[in-house]
Amino acid sequence: MLQTNDWCLIYSVGSGTCQWAAQMAKIQGYKVIGTCSQSKAAAVKQVGACDELIVLKEVEGMSYSDYGSVDIVGKVMDITNQKGVKCILDGVGKSTVDISL
């Protein structure tokens, strides 16, 4: 069960559903780490639903994020002082399942 100030990781906060989930998590008092592509980072920052944002490169010639372009686990551990997150919302799937585990 998440408690106030617990960290959660929400992938793809540049999309409508995951951005909404990040906003709801903030309203509940959770700390939110979001991921998004470079092209959506400015808009995500403007909404302000994430405490921390991990910005990913986009796959060349495609419109989706390259989840291998950044050490997400390393960044999450740095952000959380090596504690990790209590919850992960993964709306991506195959590209992120191994990272999440």
C-alpha cells in the first residue's frame, strides 16, 4: 500500500492516460517519477505532475521512446536514494517489463 511521500514510477507520462495517472498520484500525495520522450518533455514539465522526469530519446524515424537510451533503473535509484519505488504504472509493456522487474 502506498503512503504519502512514497515514490512511484509512471512510464509514458506524455500520453493522456499516464499523465492523468501522474496527476492523480500527486493529488494523493505520492512522489512521481515519470518517463517521456524528448519531444513531449516540455509539455509534461508544464503540467507539473511529476517530481522527477526521465527524458528518453526517440527511436529514429519512429514516434515512440527508446527505453534503452537511458539507464532508467540507475536514475530511479539515484532519485530515491537507492530505495527504489513502491509502485510502477507500466502502460508500455514489452519495452519496459524487464526494467520494472
